Amino acid sequence: MIDGTGAAAKTDQTILISAGKIAALGNTASVQIPDGAKRIDLTGFSALPGLVGMHEHLFYPSGGGLYHDMPFSFPRLYLAAGVTTIRTGGSMEPYTDLEVKRQIIEGKIPGPKINATAPYLEGAGAPIAQLHQLTGPDDATRMVDYWAQEGAGFIQSLQLHHTRRAKSRHRCCT
């Protein structure tokens, strides 16, 4: 077992999971296993803490300045890679991201814990049709307030119209 602290991996360990959470962890001889518990022998395998992705997306670029969300595949792929928590690094379809987050919380679909980011803040001339182009400070304030109320925890400013390379700035809403 790798505990994520930098310590050497431990062998002969038992992880007891109850109600979807780790209830006990330690040397196999010291962990009490309840009668009737399902046992899985993972000898020869490694266990490690879930990874946290700090700039993830539920979309991908499809070309021509258009992006597609992957609300079915991406949450499952994050889990398959050991990523148990993500913060989206901007959103093209924020209602989809928030709905996926809700469905994961409610146990309706598998996926990592999601800290959702609002749609990108972008100014006039944005080359991506899915982005709202801000008209000024009042519009930016309205948008930040709205998405914070909807449940987005972060705002990302994407300044594509100034250069061909994106410059990002993050701001916490809560």
C-alpha cells in the first residue's frame, strides 16, 4: 500500500471499506474484519490514495472552434485513472458539468468528486462560439454572481482574443 506521504510502500495491509468509505486500514493481523464481509485478495497489486486533478475538463476540442462535452465517458475515465476528485479548469457546457456533479453526489452515475468551474470569462472577439463575450465590468460581475449562485466554485478568465495562446486566471467564487 502506498499512503501518499512519501514513506516506503507497505506490504501485508488490509483496507476495510464500509458504506463506501475506508473504515480501517493497517497491518492485516491488526484489522478486525466483520463476519460476512466480502473479501478481495489483491496480493501483488498496489493501493494508493485517490488522485486530485486540479485542472480537468469534461469536454474536448473537436476542431473549428467547437468543443464537445463527454458527460458519460470522462467521469468514468477519471476514476479508471485513479482520479477521485477534479476541479474543472473552465467549462464550455456549465449546466452539464453541474448536472454531472449532482448525479455523482446522488450516486446515480460513477465519477470523481467535482469542483465545478463556471464558463470561461472572455471578451469581445473570442474565436469560440460557445463562449459568452463579456460587454464590460457589469456583465462580468453579473456572470460571476450568477454562476456562483448556480454552484460553480471557481471562475476562469480565458483571454483568447488578445493572443493566440490562452492566458488563464482563476478566481474562487466562494
